[in-house]
Amino acid sequence: MNNEIKPTESRGKYFLAAFLAPFIWGFMSIPVRWIRGWPAEDILYFRILTAMLILWIFILIFRRKKLKEDIYHYKELVQKDKQKYVWLTILASLFIFGNWYTYIYCINHISIQAAAFAYMLCPLITTAAAHFILREELSLIKKTALFFALCSVIMLATGSLTEVLWSIAIGGLYAFYLIIQRVVQGFDKLNILAIQLLLCMVIVVPKLLFNHHALPTAPVFWYTTFIIALLFTIIPLYLSMFALNKISSSTVGIMLYINPIIAFLLAVFYFKEQVDPHKFWAYGLLIVALLLFNSKILTKIRKG
């Protein structure tokens, strides 16, 4: 399938999708904190289970034609490509599973600032990996933006080593998930996400069967899990994957900076976490890097 942009085709909707995904994720700490009294693994397991059920019900009712098209497309592939897509999908499922667990644990047991810092590291890892693995080119202005972003990250890395290590784990897992999504082309993104959630359930089901924790009964746990599964899992993941159809991994990666900016503001003004003064300067530098990196795209969209 050809994913090149036609001269008359607008990137606007793809850029908007790339913006909305991290914008939504920026507020995820709020519902996760609502259920911080439950173990992180329980939140993760039921998040995956709920998201998988919602998505497969939606696909089987409204998108069966797309599913059949993807099944036919897969059958038409040569054996080598079939194996490649299978292994990439499995690997992507493991990356997103690990990212979700580390993020939930970090929000409830480490700090929201550490989780925000993770998504500062993520675009750097995504962009570097896309450059070296996918051979995506970087202009001078983008390299300059990444330098500013790196300076910002270094400024924020002066705190707890534990927080930094958790941040690296969260950011790295999602960065490589994005890289794989960029490689896996030719299939409907919602179907891909449904398959990934199904593969995550292969890990979750044995854990649920041998889980020594009591089944949550509080209504707050279940309606919060539903909100996390739909609003903070399916919708932003689909938007992110949709954006990767026409926008480079490095651009989608840099847009992730919207997530930590919102998360940082929530940590300070909503959750009242203590913040060192130099971090405000670091986040200001980060905003400059974000605008600089996307200056060309923003100019095109402003001109229509």
C-alpha cells in the first residue's frame, strides 16, 4: 500500500490526530489517581480486558467489512511478510503492555512528574530510533529542536535516579511501540489495535486466573476503568496510529511533548506536587523545542 502524500492531499487531519492523542493522555493521571488504592497490575489487567471487549464488539458490529479486507490482505502476503507482521505485532503488544504497567505504577507509587518526564524522553528516543532504524531524515531545524529538547531533559534529570530510571523505561517502551507502528503498514489501524489487545490478553488471562487479589467490587473502580479503557486507551492509540499513516515517526514522537507539559501542569496545580524552580525553565525550553520542530507543519496548516 502506498503511503506517500499526494501533492494535493492535506496533512491537517493527520497532524490533528497526532496532536489530540498526547493531549488526551496528558490528563490520564486524574482517573488513574481515582483508583490508586488498587494494585497497579489489577488496574492494568482490567484496563486491557475492558478495552479489548469494547473494541472487538465495535469492530464486529460496525467494521466487519474492514476486518474481512485485512484478513484477505494478510492471506495474500508472501510467507516472509506474514512472519514479519506477526512478529512485529507480538513485539508491539509486549511494548505497549510494558508501557501501560510502568506508567500506572509510576503515577500511583513514584510521582506524576516522573511519568511526565518519561514522555519527554520518548520523542528523543523515537526520533533517534526512526533516524537510525527507518532512515528518516532530519533537517537542521529539527536537529536544533532536538538539541533544545535534550537540554531540557538534562535539566530535569538532576533529581531522583529512581524517577529517571522509571521515566526511561516508560518512554523507551512507548518509543519503540511507535517505531513498529510506523513499519506495520497496509492494515486498518483499529484492527491492528484490536489484535494487539487480544495478544495482551494472552498475558493477562493467566494472571487473572492465578491472581490472589479479590475481584474489585467498588463501582468507582469499574466506571473509572471503563473511562481509562475507552477515552485514554482506544481513542488516543487509534489517533496516534492513524497519524502514522501520513506523518513521520519523528513528528508524531515530538508531538508527545504535549503529554508531559499537561501532566506537569496537573502535578503542580492540581495534585500540588512540589517542583524545583529550575523545572519551570526546563519545560519552557521544551515548549520552544516543540514549536521549532513543528514550525514547518504549523506554517502549512496556518496557510490552509
